[in-house]
Amino acid sequence: MRESKHSKETLRLVTPKSSETEEERLFWERIETFWKRFESLSASGKREEVKGLFATFQKNQKRMEVLLFQWKDLFEKDRETRRKLRVIGERMRGKRRA
């Protein structure tokens, strides 16, 4: 990752909109703090930081995938339970589906 000798630009974060919640404001403060710390790192430090962020990103993606499959499985079980209860209720009242 070589920096171009012809053009070196300072990267700036996009300023958040003025109508933000307290949580959003705190989020942007953490991002700005991280950015200031990141800018002061050496090239190898930046590389390590980016590697760490990618590792965290991949770990979070896998966790979300697992949770999504667990939610899907739970949803299917819930749907089956509802259908069973509906069938029991209909048949106990004497209503049979054709």
C-alpha cells in the first residue's frame, strides 16, 4: 500500500446532520476519537488496526448469520405450533377443512 507522491489528501469524516439523537452524537464522538488516534499511528500500526477491524467485522458477520438461522428455525417452529393448535381447535369444534 504505497501512497501516491503526486497527491496526498487528508481524509475527513462527513459531518453528521444537526437533527441527531444523543446516541448518534455519542457514536460520532467515538468515531472522531478513533479517527484522530488512527491518523497518529505509523503505517504498520494502521495496517494492524485495519486487520483487527476486518477480523472483528468477519466475526460479527458470522455471529449475525448464526443468529439469523436460529431466528429462522424458531420462526418455523412457531409457525408449526400455531398450525397444530389451529387444527386441534378446528377439529375439537367439529369444523374440518376440506
